[in-house]
Amino acid sequence: MRRQCDRNGLGSMTAVLSALFAFLVMHQTQAKNASPVSWISPTAFSPKPLKVASYKGIDENKARTINSVNGSGNQECGMSPEEFAKSYPPLAAWIRNTLTASAPVAQIVASQGFSRLPLYFTEKTLASTKVVLVDPLPIPPLTSMGLARFKDFVRGNADGITYIDTIFLKPTQSNNENLHFHELVHVIQWRLLGPDRFLLSYANGLECFGYRQSPLEAMAYDAEAAFASSRAIFDVEKMVAAKLGL
């Protein structure tokens, strides 16, 4: 969901909701050829539990698991379906409002001129995924939503964060192809899991494993490392589906 600029731990950043309006002032250019904003319904939560999804890194040297209740086998770790069902509507509404506010200044990834991304992602993905440059990044007010245990995530110093099909980046990262790759992995995860299953998986991974070792982040970091260190081309969308066991 997000990519930290400090990979060794969570930094400090005060994420304020005024960011939703700040970037409307910072960026005056209307996005061209961007697809309509993606919508998620606050009441779209499906109670169907996640199956235990195994994840192995690209080098196959490590494995992680996560499910709808916990990711470590500890019943005290992770959200219950009932807690998530209560938390999902306000979070979904916040994301929907954030995407709506950002739509006028969003640009599609395909317009950014990166040379390697088209080798790893489909033309459709690059044409439908949007990028918004803004600092600070829009971070949901999880504490006020009753999720105070994620306060470190809210305060974390991130370079980017992704909601559905929109990537939010700090302006200093606009030309960082590796970071775009990382966040595009999250776009595929959102698409394959759906909003409710992605958010539940991400929250439980964050709580049970910590940010860097959470399964969805570990997958994105491992894929990014492979992208950055090798010219070997792989189909990211097929890779994500396989790692999620879908």
C-alpha cells in the first residue's frame, strides 16, 4: 500500500487531511486521457473470509502466510471479520473521497515516459493507473476510525502510497521508475484481491509482521529488487496472482 523512504523502520510524518486540498493548488494541469476515477462502495464489504494465501519471494528463499483473522497463528494478532466489517465503511468512504478529490490533477502512468515499465505491465494497466504528486501524502485518519494501533503507520515517512488504481507520490519521486514499479505491484494486488480483501490482508500483515515484513509489502519490495537489479523480464500481473495463490 505504501513504500517507505526509510526501509529500516517507520519515520515520522504528520499526515493531515488538508493534503487532499493542497495538491489541488500545487498542480494546475488537468490530467489528459486519464480513465474515470475508480469507486468503491462503503457498504461493499464481503464477509467471505480470505483463504490462507502463501507468499514466497521471487528467490524462493522465504515464505509468509496471512489469512482473514491473523497472519501468524496467534489468535490475538489481526482483525476479526466483525471488527473489519465495522471499520471498512468509513475507510472505504475516505478512499473514495480521496480519489475523487485527486482526479483533476491525476496523470496516467503511461504518460510518464518510463522505458522499462511497459516490459513488465500491460498497456491497459499503465493506461488505467493514475499518479498524483503531493506532499504530504494523503494518509487515512485511522486513529479516529478506532484503529489507534496503526498510529505508527499513519506517522510513517513514506515516498508513495496506493489506493485502488491511483498512486500518490512525493514530487521528488516523480522520475523514480523503481518506485513506480513498486506501487504498480500494489495496484495489481488491489485489483486481484478487491478493496475489502486487500485492506484486510494489508492491515493484518502490518499488525502481525510489521511494515517491511508484511506479505503484501514484502512481495512488492522483492519484485522491485528484482526489477532494479536485473534485466530479466517477468510478467508482474501473473507473478502477483501466483504469489497470492489466485
